[in-house]
Amino acid sequence: MIERKNDRRTVKTRRAICDAFAELLTEKKLHKITVQEIADKADINRVTFYKHYLDVYDLYDKIEEELLIELGLLMLALNEADADSFYSCLIEYIHTHQIVFRMMFSPNGTNSLREKFSQMMEGIFQTLLSEQQERDPVDRSISYFSCYRTQGCIAIIEKWVRNGLAEPKEFVIRMLTDLDRNTEKLIGNV
């Protein structure tokens, strides 16, 4: 029973640290963020920070790793879903984890998280398109259309996140779904 309380407290502390860091990263460059700033914003002391992370870069790497694993699992679970379901779940996930996505699309970040997200999404789209079209996944047309589809989707998501999620989720889902339908029509004609 005591372990459970500690686990919850640990999770809560890590969440506070991650949220504080993500918020700071929207305000300033990664290399200018200090452990003390994170600790102050998370309302913890520096020692508590160091119990969980080596430094600011270790924190960034761990956030990146956790997010990519979660997104990968989500996308794999949704790879058979239609566009509406796929984007509904993805947008709901982004909405729930918006502070981390603000960090991802912040001009102050390293862009490595954005790039890895893009590569993962492109790989999934490439696999799906090749299966739908019954073509080789390395087919140049499939590769280029997957790149186009991915970059369009990420551009819409980034615009939405940078605008503070001002538009309703349904609007963004509809935009992404329409983009997908039009891309599928194009690839069907090649």
C-alpha cells in the first residue's frame, strides 16, 4: 500500500517537472533553461529534480522517448482505422498532452522530436498506402505521397498547437480527414 502512494507521488512529481520544463521551453531556448528554473516552476527543490533526471538534456530525452513510444503505440493501434477515427484519436491525444506538443513545435526546441514524429508518421502512412494500393512500400510514388501526406498533417497540427488549440478539435479533424481523402484520390490516379 505504501509503494502505491509513492508511485503516485513519483508520477505526480515527474509530471510537474515535465510540465514545467515544457512550459519553459516554449519561452526560451533549451540550452538557456536551468534546473533551478524547472524546480521553481514545478514547485520542487533541485534535489528532487536530480532524483529523477541527470540534467535538463536528460529530461528532454526522456520526454521525447516517452512521447514517441506512446505515439507509436497509438498509431499502430489505429493503423486499420478509417481517417476519421485515426485523426479523432490523434487529435484527442494531442489535446490531452498539449503542453508537450507546444514544446515539440516550439521554435526553442531542438526539432529532433518533431523530426522523429514526422518519420514515424511517414513510415506508417507509407506502409498503409502500399498495402491499400498493393504496391511495394519503396515505390517512389508511395514514398513521395507519404511524405506529402505527413508534412501536410503535421503542418495542420503544428498550426493548431501554435495557435493555442483555438479551433475546435472537430474542425482540425475535418481538415486532416479531407486532406487524407484528397491524397488518397491522387495516389489512386498514379
